[in-house]
Amino acid sequence: MAQAAPASPVSRTPRTTGPDSGLMADLVGERAAAVLKWAGPVAGGLVYGFWAAAINRDTGPITGWNVLFGFVCAIVFAGAWIGVRAMAPLMRRELHALLWTAFAGIAFGFIHSQSDTSVLRSVLMSLAVSAGVYAMLFYRYYTHEDAAGHRVK
């Protein structure tokens, strides 16, 4: 009677070629995960910059300053996303969720402040979005990581 040989310890450990790349690599492959690692922040930054510039011009003409504002917003957003993505996996799950929450809250608050609303309304809306993001991410990290921050399958 034949028995299956036990798997080696290397095959049971998750791949950790980069922050959160193990899950992405499992879904789309290593090469596509490497492309998506940079394509996500760049595409997100371009959408965010276009959105900020569109809200800022408020149906007025497109000017050079408006285009510059959009590109600066895109660069800052993409840079912050890359920075948060690099720092977050080094932290415990509570701080990991809090860092992404701060990023989402600040990004939403800035976009909301471009419309003609009060600062108080922008802050309150941003806090509401941040609370939802924190609850969602904390639950995800609490159920998918151990206390040391290692991904659990």
C-alpha cells in the first residue's frame, strides 16, 4: 500500500517576496504581481489627480495651473501609497490598519475639501470614512494574520 510522502516545510510556508505579494502572486502569478505592484499606485494616482483637478476647476476652463495641480496630486498620492505599502507590513496588525486608515482618511478629506464645503464637514466626513476603513482592515488583518503579523493561510 502506498502512502503520500510528507511535504517539505518550504512548500508549506507562504511566499513573501514583498509586502502582500504572496496573495497577489497566488492569484495572478509572480510576474503579473510585480507589474501590479507599481501599476496600482500609478493608476490610482492618475485617477486621484484627475478627480482632484476636476473638482478644483469647478466647471471652469482647464488651465495650466489646473493640470499642474492634478499632476502634483497624482504624484503625491502615488508616492504616499507606495510609502504606506512599504511601511505597513513592518508594523503590528493594529498599526498596520491604522496606517492605511490614515492614508484613506487624508486622501478622502483632501478630495472632499476641494468642493465648497466647510472644514468641519470635511473633517467629519473624513473621520466617518476612516472609521469604516479601520474597522474593515482591522478585521481583515485580525483574521488573516497571527499576533506577530505573519499571514495565516
